[in-house]
Amino acid sequence: MATQTTPELEAPDDPANEQPLVSHLVELRNRMVRASLAVLVVFACLSPFMKQIFDFLSQPLMVALPQGVKLLATGVVAPFMVPLKVTLFVAFLIALPYVLYQMWAYIAPALYRREKRLALPILVSSICMFALGMAYCYFIVFRMVFQFIAGFSPDSVNFAPDIDSYFSFVLTMFVAFGLTFEVPIVVVVLNRVGFASYEKLVQVRPFVIVGAFVLAAIFTPPDVLSQLLLALPLVLLFQVGIWLVRFFGKSQEDIDEMKEKEDPEE
């Protein structure tokens, strides 16, 4: 009777077993290096214009300040570091499409064809909507909010914010409004992946309205105007997402059918 041999276990330190992981890590490193170099190249091109970039960023506040009043720099290196950080932030925004392309090139081979068709339009539209949210914040929100706040400043108070605090405030507002303008895309994606139908989105709409004002109270200054300027677009954009789902999204029957195909009964 022939004896049955037990196959030997593969050695955990076999280089052939580690090669797929190592190759993925090497590719990830290369993609990150390319993305970082793109940001640094853009930053190097913009560095001679650091003063002009910061002046452009502070222009909505300077319009609201009294004549002759300028921003304050309380730190010793703040007049250099703050414009540098602003320029680096702008360089990242300009290089963002290339950075996201590197991310896309890294994860694309692991996606199915259907996922690729969905991911690429989402990527492009997300960049456009985030930029639109920042433009809305800069050209509309900042001008209205700063005029509103300056109007309430007493005559005995010298309203001259610190440049470091101003940059932190601007960055927070840019991120808040940029993410707010992503709401229609998020709603459509939730529908396409089968998480939310049109009927469910309509049901949660009252909770979204309440949540919009809660988020606006957290991320904006404690005044009614700035909170309304964030909460109302969020609610309106969520409604836009519902309309898109109604006309172009999946119905509840389609979602149920998709789930049945993914989880067939045994």
C-alpha cells in the first residue's frame, strides 16, 4: 500500500511569495514619489509669486477692513511661513488632478470594468465640484461674511486679524465648502452601489436638513449668515442629488435585483 505523502508547507520567507507584495509596495512608492514631485514642481514655479498669491487670498478680507488697516503678523517668521504655506496649498490644488491620476493608476488594475466606468467620471466630477465649492466660498461667502463681521466691530476695536489665524480659517472654510459641493456625487454613488434608493433618500431628507445646520454651526463662525451660506447649499445640493437619482439612478426594484445576484440563495 503506497503511503500518502503530505505536501510540505511553503516557507514563509520564500522570495517568490513576497514578490507580489513587494511589487505593490514599490509601485505605491513610485506613485507617491511622482505625485509629490508634481506638487514640488508646481510649488517651485509659484514660489516667486508667494506675496501676490497671499494678497489674492486675503483680498476679500482686505475689502472689508477699514481704509489703511492691514493684517497682523504676531509671529517672528509668520510673514514668511504663512505665504509659503498658502503657496504650497495652492500648488497642491493645481497638482491635484495629477495626484489623483497616480492614485487611479495604482488602483485601476484591481477594479472590474463596471467599476472603472463608474470611478473615472466620479473622479473627474469630484475635482470639478470641489473647485466649484472653493470658488463659491471665496467669491461669495468670504465677501459677505467679512463685511458682515466688520460691520459689527465697535469703533473702539481695531479689527485686524492675524495672518496665521486667517489662513487656518480660510483653509477650514475651503475644505468645508469643497466637501459640501461633493454631496450630489455622494448621493449618486450611494444609489449606484445599491445603498440608497430614491424613496430612501426622500425619507432621510428631513434628517439631512437638520444635520446640515448642525455641520454649519460646527465648521463656520458663530454667526447666522455664514451658517446659512453653508447649510442652504448643502440642503440644495442634496436635493439635486435626489433629482439625479430620480431620473438617472436605480430604482428600489433594481437595487433588490442587484443584491439578489450578489447574494444568491443557496
